[in-house]
Amino acid sequence: MKITEILKENKYSVSFEVFPPKTDSGLDTVLPAVRKIASLKPSFLSVTYGAGGGTSRYTMEIAEKTEAEYGVPVLAHLTCVSSSKSDVKAAIDEMRGRNIKNVMALRGDLTPELEAKDRSVWDYRYASQLVRQLRECGDDLCIGGACYPEVHPESENQHEDIKHLKEKVDAGCDFLTTQMFFDNNLLFNFLYKIREAGIEVPVLPGIMPITNGKQVERAIKLSGSFMPQRFKSIVDKFGTDSRAMLRAGVIYATDQIIDLFANGITHVHIYSMNKPEVAEMILNSLSGIIGKETEN
């Protein structure tokens, strides 16, 4: 099932994200977590790609297993940073061979090793180039893209960022998923601006439940996220108490989701970080709204 078909359904739903292991031995830890999250029957499950494409084999394997065994639609990530066009074509062929219809087209993170290389000789410099190649392959693929409510870290300003986002959508994106944010007003303002710019595709808000204090620094580094004082106070108070921070982080994320639902958003994507307990706690907290409760 294509993600766009799911997004057309007029009901509240959530999707989750998992990431593959770096090695074969890591599958023994990751696969049980993925199975547990998939068993919660989210609207779809997103499977990420390793930095530089290093764990791409596991991405495809996990995505195929999840859809085949649990009937949960999957969104397989594909990055193009430092890849050749032949590399990407091979990845597309593999996706089709595994009957994967939904792909999240990303440039990918620039690791320190990649930043040191000469990027002028790469086949891809922007995600829009990958989106265009995917779209040229036909309409059987449903293509997602990323967007930043608080401006992409490499953009000079939001006007420039939205201009480039429009180029990506025009290249063939069917929907967008936002980077994490912790203040819903930032999303509402962003949605207003991109609609004014002519970007009409569906946008899924991306919510990151912060369940330990160390995640805050990483979240800021990854996305430059603004941390509301209310959230800072929660981390200051409970950040060193793992059990309390887990509960507080889930409650804060759930509160964000409820506010989004109350303001016309129907689908939310949760960066669940291979944590079934977090996914389950959020679904149970939302059960009265979305009509889904997990079995303990």
C-alpha cells in the first residue's frame, strides 16, 4: 500500500521509525524490536538508511520482512550522498525486486569522512536529484522527502530553504516528513509558509520522544531544534532519572500529538528509535483518540 493512500484516509493514525543494525550480529537485537513495533500495527513503518549507505542491505531486508510478516506498509529510506547513479539504480532495482513501493529520498548525512572529500565530482549533491531519478523510473514508486520547520542547517534562511523544498517537490515528491520539532507553533507557521509557496503535498509532522537527557544534545545537533522553556524544565528536573525521564518524555510527545490532532493534523510520524516500549506507551496514551490500544 502506498503512503499517499494511507494519508488520504480521514482518520487519526501514527507511524513509527526504526533503524537497521551496523553488523550482522546486531540483527539479533534489532529484529525483535522491529517485530514488536510492527505488531502494534502502525499506519506504516519507516526503515532508515545508515550514514553513507553503510547499512543499506539491512534496510531492504527489514523492510521486506516487516511487510511480508506483519502486513504493515513500509517506507524504505534511500540516500544518495557519495553514491553513483549506477549505485542508486541498483538500489531501486532491489527495492522493486523486494516489492517495496514506498521510498524516502534523502541526500543523507555528511559524515566527517564525506565532508573531507571533493563533492564537486559526486553524481548527487541534493536530494532533489535523487527524487527526479526515482520519478523517472515510473509512477509505481511513492516518493517521500524531508523538510525542516526550523530551516535546514545548511540553508541561509527559511525563504531559501522553502525555495529548494519546492524544487524537490516539483521533481516528484508525493509527500513530506518533517524533521523533529518541540514547539507545534513552529510547524503551523511552516505549513502556512510552504502552502503560500505552492507546496501542496501532504506533510507528516515528525515527533521525537526525548526519553533521556543525553538525547537533547543530539537532537539540537541534528536539527538545530528550538527547545521551549517548558521542555527544558522537564529535562532539567528529570534528565538524570531514567525512569522519570522516560515517562515525562512520552507525555510531552503525546501532548504534542494531541495538540496536532486538535488542530487538523491527522497523521503523525514518531521517531521511535527501536524502542518498542516508547511506541507502545504513546499508542496506549492515544488509544481513546485513535481507537487503538495495545495488549499488555
